[in-house]
Amino acid sequence: MSQTPPSIPDRAPEQPASAAQPRGLFFIWAAVAFVGVSLALQMGLNANFLAEDIGIEPVQIGHLEAVRESCGVLALGVLALLAGMAEPLIGAAMLALLAVGISAFTHVHSFTWVVLMSLVWSQGLHVWMPLPASMTLSLAEPGRAGHRLGQTQAAGAVGFGSGLLLALGLSSLLGVGMRPMYTIAGVTALAAAAACLAIPRQIKAHRPRLVFRRRYSLYYALCLLEGWRKQITISFAGFLLVKVHHTPLQRMLIMMIAVQVAGYFASPAVGRLIDKIGERRVLLFYYICLIAFFIAYALIPDPRVLYGIYIADSAFFVFAMALTTYANRIAPSGDLTPTLSMGVAMNHVAAVVMPLICGTLWQMYDFRWPFYTGAAAALVSIVLALRLPRLARAKEPAHAEAL
């Protein structure tokens, strides 16, 4: 997709072409911020709502997460079918699905309806996820693509943090229950959909393209294992704290706010560290720490210690950016985006399979087994990461890539 601002043929003749650009960026940022609020409410409430209100069992959480993550794979097919349509209109439609699915949690009282509505909102979210970056790049000035993408990510972070603070304030100060907050999440998603309608519609969706090449197999394998790790933390760590250790909603929200603060300060530091010492050492440190985290979940009975582990474990997601920088170093520019897309697809394959296996293990044995499998996956990741170069090499010159 072009990184120069698209032409806006349907504007008023007296309107300068550049006027649509800042307006479009503003509404992209507004949509991303509103989505951040909506997702913060959903993620902040999720473990407590499922465990305390619905009374979900471990095997059911595995089925639910597998259904939700399968939408990430289906999203590639949906985007392929919608190729050529205006991305703002696709975004508005998908965010309307997000609004319907999340707000429906206000009224659901059975696991079956939780699964059905999760399928609705998750499909909308997964199709939406690549669109903000794509639309931002289409409207970014030449030479300022990175700056504009950073602003888009910042808008999402502000929205997510605001959503967590909103949930904490509503529950702690006003005594608002979880179900009404799902209605608020749906309303903010609808606001995001409305913002999309104000974005210039000349931004067209491109057919997603995947690249599977043998020389990138190490990257694919690490992405697969990262998907396994990600779902253990997202699906089972919070569920463990609520189901086994009876952590109240306000405490879960405070921990998630702490994760956001830690990530805000850690992300640039980790990025500089990757540039300085390379992906190999960063990923080895990351995977060694993950083994310690997963074993701690399984063996430490004191919830106060586990709160600190949960915050550190969740904040450590920033280290996974080393996978992206590794792909950027080994893939020529023409392969980069489809290679990253294949990495995302591999991540989602693991995210579908892992909850089914680990939910069954928890149900058949006990809560420790999902975390033991996480430690095993991290150990395999260490073996693979040892194959990375000690200092990641820069890309070969363009003429060499063509050979």
C-alpha cells in the first residue's frame, strides 16, 4: 500500500487535497482509541465474569479461547473476499460486529451464548486489527510513516489505559456491576465504527498475501511457540488467579493497569536492547524467564507472589518484538509483510490448538498442567533461539536479494 496520501476525488472543489489527510488521521486515531477502551473493558472483566458469573470450567475456557482465536485465521479469508472495498467501510462494519458481540454479554447467562457472542465480536476485531496500520500508512506523509504509525499505536494505548481506569472507577467508586460495563464497551465500539465513516473512503483493502519459504522456517517455528505462550498467559493465568485464588475484579484491574505502565516504559528500552545486543540474546533471556514464570504459576501457592508474577509475565510480551525485528533483518522488503502475516497465522494456529489441549489437561488432572506445557514450549524455544546468529545480520543488499 502506498505511503503517500491518496487522492480524494469526492471532496469539494475548493477544499485543498491536504485537508482530508489530517482529518482522516484524526478519525483513525479516534477509532483506535475507542476500540482500546472497549477491549480494555472486555479483557479487564473477562476472567472474573467467566469464573464468577457464568461459572465456566477449565475445559470450557479452552473451547472458548480456541473459538475466539480461530477468528484470527478466518480473518485472512474475510479480508481476501473484501479486497477492493473501502477499508473505512470494512472497519465500520467490523467494529459494529465488535459492538454487538461485546454488548450482548450484558444479557448472556450460559456458556453457549458466551461462545456465540465471542465468535461475533472476535471476528469483527480480528478483521479490524490490520486496518488501522494500513489506513495510517495510506495517509502518512512521505518519510513520516513510522511517526504516524507510532501515533496510531499511542492512541490505542491511551484508549486501553483509559478503559482500565474507567472500569476500576466504575466498579470501585460507583459499585457498577460487570454486565452494565459490557454495555459501555459496546457503545464505545459503536463510537469507533462511527469514526471510521469519517475516514476518506478512497483507501482500498488489498488482498492479504502469505509467504512460506524454507529459509524463514525458524521464524515460523518461534511464532508458533509464541502463540502457545501467549494463550497460556491470556487464557489461563488470569483464570488461575480468579478461579483458584479468588482474586477480586478491582485487583485484576489494578494489575492490568500496572502491566500497561510497565509496558509503556519497557517497550523503548527493550527496542534499544535488541538493537544493541541482537535478537538471539534477548529471546534467550525472554524464554528463560518464561520457564520461571510458568513454574511459579504451577508451584507457588501464595497469591501475593503470583500477582507480581502475573504483572511481570504480561509485561514481558514486549520482548516478542524481537521476532518482528528478526523477520525484518532476514526478509527482503518484498517478502516482509507477507512473511509477518505468515508469522501471525502460525501464532494463531497455536492459539487455537493450545487452549483445547491445556483446558483438557486442567480438567483431567489439575491447574498445574497448562503451565508445565508452557514451560516445555519455552524450553523448545530456547533450543530454537540458539540457532539465531549471535548478532543478527542486516539485510543483504537489494542486488543480492534477487539472487
